[in-house]
Amino acid sequence: MPTISLCMIVRNEENSLGRCLSSIADLMDELVIVDTGSTDRTKEIAAEYGANIYDFEWIDDFAAARNHAFAQATSEYILWLDADDVIEEIDRERFKALKATMTSEYHAVSMSYILITDEHGKSLYSFRRNRLIRRDCGFRWIGAVHEYIEVTPPVLESDVCVTHKKDKEYTQRNLDIFRKMIAEGRPFTARDRIYYSNELYDHGFYPEAVENYERFLSDGEGWVEDNIQACLRLSDSHAALGQKQEQLLSMCRTFDYDLPRPETCCKIGFYFMELQQYEQAVYWFKIAVSLPKVSEPGTEAYSAGTWLPNLQLCVCYDKLGDHRYADYCNEVSFAHYPANPSAIYNRDYYTNLLGDNHVEFNCPAPEEQKELVQ
């Protein structure tokens, strides 16, 4: 059974650190807490869990802080978390099984990172991150902000999930770091440029966001997925500026980089819905649900190819006067996401409106159900 050090960087995390450590500390062989300048009870809470606490002067560089934390670890593997992350009970059991069966051949272990859940705790949006890192591989964190760690195979894809429970207000800390880099003349990587663009958009600096998304795309150094996301966020920036033609054109630019994606088709569908051009909207939402399913439940792309476009098809067909097919589309959406309040409301609505003609099912619709309403 490999030994594992938990490494964290923290600052003023008294409201969340205890929750995080109570969910994982007993499964660790060592706790390494690097504090970057707390003025609250963060260090006291870490000490209550027996952590080894180190001070690190904050230099506006997340990678530097994380690398310092990794340098203090002594176990075979390193697990990294943020203070507002938790390991839920089901994932504690999965983690125990992982630790009991994992061998030292793996350089890293990836885990799903759950960012959004419904009211029942079911994942609505997640993605995978390398969470367990073999210490003797010497992998380093890269990037002053939105840092990442490069690893080499073999990587084990585990069933363990880390759940993010953000409890702080959004700040402009990351934006300030990027602007400091610019002021100091430090070069941006393609990754820096897109994340800087995202920060500009998130803070409402839309003209600057447009300029930087365009620069990112024109440099031609981005990963295909980042190129697609840059086009979509560029479209959102144009939308915020009321530039409708540029908004649509930016969405269509994603087709320069790959085949149509469900997220893009849904966005175009929403674009036409806003213009009350429902037949055009139907066209794009239908493409979204027809594309091959290449993503897992709980990811944004999964939603864009399943329950979300079907829910909007319900709205569009209702506007077009086809209530039976609207009902069918809502049932498909409900089958993929039964806890969705909108789908629940629509089910009640069509039950009353259609009576015996209401079609109800609780699993993704078979073709014979579809034929009933066509």
C-alpha cells in the first residue's frame, strides 16, 4: 500500500479548511500545509489535524507555492487539494479501495473534479484532473495563475471524485496577477492568454476580452479544445456588447477547428430562440442531440447533448404550437435529468394540457415512443 502526503496551499481558509481535512486527513500518511499569509485561524485549524505547517511568502505565483508544498512531502505519492474541496463519504470508500489496490507503477492518478451539483448532490459539471502524483517523478507545477502540473504516463483513471464547495466571493486576484505580468513584461503562453481573456470577460471588460480572444486565436498556438472555448467565449463577449452578427460568426468559427460540438449547437440554438426564430433554433438543438456521445454523465458536454437541448426543443415546439411533440421532448429531457425543476414543471403542465395524450416515460425515449407523437 503506497504512502500518501496531502499537500495544500492556504490563506485565510478558517471557514473551509476543517471541512476539507475532516474528509480526508485520516486516509493520509502526512499532511503538508503551506500558508501564504493567513491572518485568521487557518494555522490553528491545520495544527488540530496534526499537519506540518510551513510559511511561504506570497509572490503572486500559484505554481511556486504548490511546488514549495510538494518539496516538503516525504511520502511515495502526493495528493493535492484546495481548502474548499471535500471528499464525500462515497468517495472516501473509493479512495480507501484505491489506496489498498494501487501499485507504484503509476506516475499519476486522475480523479473527477465535481464543480456543480444539483440539489441531491448529483454531478452536473465535472472534469478530470491529475490528483495523485508519484513524488519521485519530480513533476512540477507550471503557471503563475490557473496553474497545471504536467505528468507522463502511465496514469490511472480512478473512480474517486473530489467535490468543490466554493465558499468565497469571486475576486479579481487572478486578473491582478495577469496584469502584473503584463506590466513587468513577462511573456504569456497560449494558456496564459486564454485564461487572461476569461478573467477579462468574467469581470465585464468585454472589449479587452474580445481583443485578447482574437489574439489567442490568431497566434495559432492553442490546443484545439481551448480554441473552441475561445470562440464560444468570444461569442459571449460580442453578445454582451450587443454585437449580434459577430456573436453568431464567432460561434461558427468553432467549425474551423473540429466537427460540430453539442455545446456550440446549443449556443446557436439559444441565439435563434432569443430572436424568436424557433424553426432555426429547432434545427440546431436537433443537431446537438444527434451528435455522437463522447462525454461522460456529469460533464458540460454531456448536458449539451442530452437533457439541455431536449428541454429547449420542448419550448420551441410549444411556441410553434406542436404541444404533443413538445411534451415528448420534455420527457426525454426528464429521463436524462429527473431532478430538473423545469422538466418537472413541464411534465405537470402537459399532463393537464394533453390529458390521455400525454406521453410519460422515465428512461431515454425508445423510437416507438417518438412515433406516437409524430
